[in-house]
Amino acid sequence: MDIFAFPDLILQILFPGLIVLFIISQSIYFINNLLVNGVIYRSSSNEIKAAEELCDHPTIHILIPVYKEQRQILEDTVDHLAEMEYPTAQLNLYLITEQDDEVVASYIGDFIEKASGSEFEIEQLTVDRSTIRSYVQEGTWDITGEGVPRTKASALKYAFRTLGLRPEDIVTVFDADTIVPEDTFRLAIIRL
């Protein structure tokens, strides 16, 4: 008997056996993952559906500061909002515009009139810069009127003060070109 024959015999029998055991163990692991993940997915889906049934769909206020945006961009965003998985009657859309914005002024009236046929409310809020005051630190920097920068932040500050939104109101801010998944509002409200 050859001294090297024994290891060859082991490799001929043991190696294929190890491969078969490896394949079986990996198959069991894969099937287990499918079952566990399926159960978790089903239970989370059921929890979301149950929460939706209890949800009363509160009103969501959507603020969109608009400055020199092309009409098509805003139309795409509003069309997308109309397709959300949330009752459109519970969406209030505020387009925050600037007085000196000739681009938006050229179409905003017609845009709102055409969109008024949709199920959700669209309102234009034009920023009155003469009423905005900006404080960096009390007593050290006070810019009023025309000196206030034309920024999204100052337009939103004006909107929050003017609209009289309450602390319990649900408010979100979109850019004019924002597109979010259609279930965003539905899932956000469930988690509140």
C-alpha cells in the first residue's frame, strides 16, 4: 500500500461530502431568510394597513417658495402632488412668490385658476418685503424693507408669520422642482 494513497482516498470521499454539506447548509440558510423576511414584511405591511385605517388624514400644508421658476417645473410638481397616495382634499398648497418676480408673475394667476379645478387648495402668498425685519442679534443688526435678502429662508419666515399656522399643524416645505415618492405623506402621517 502506497503511503500517499490514504490522503487521496480521503479527498475523494470527504471533499465531495463537504461540498454537498455546504450546498445543503446554504440552501437551508437561504430558505430561512426568505421565510423570516417574508413574515417580517407581511407583519409590517399589516401594521401599516391597520394604522392607515385608524388615521384620520389630517391636513398637510405644503409651502413652495417660487422665484423665477419656469411654469413647466411648477406644473410638474403640482401634478405630482395630485398623484400622491393621500386625499388631495387634505392638502393645502401655498405658492410663496416675490413682488418683483416677472417670470412667475407672467403665469401665476392663470396657473392657479387652471389648478383650482383640482381637488386640493392652491393659494398664492406674495411676500411683502416692507414688513420683514431681520435680526441676527438683538441691538446689533437690524435690516428692514428692501435690505432684507431675497432668500428662501426670508420668504418662508414671512409665510409662517402670515399664514397663522398653529404649532399642531403639519407643514412641509418643497422646492418648486421637488418630486417625492407617492407614499411619502401617507407613511409620514402614520408615523406621527
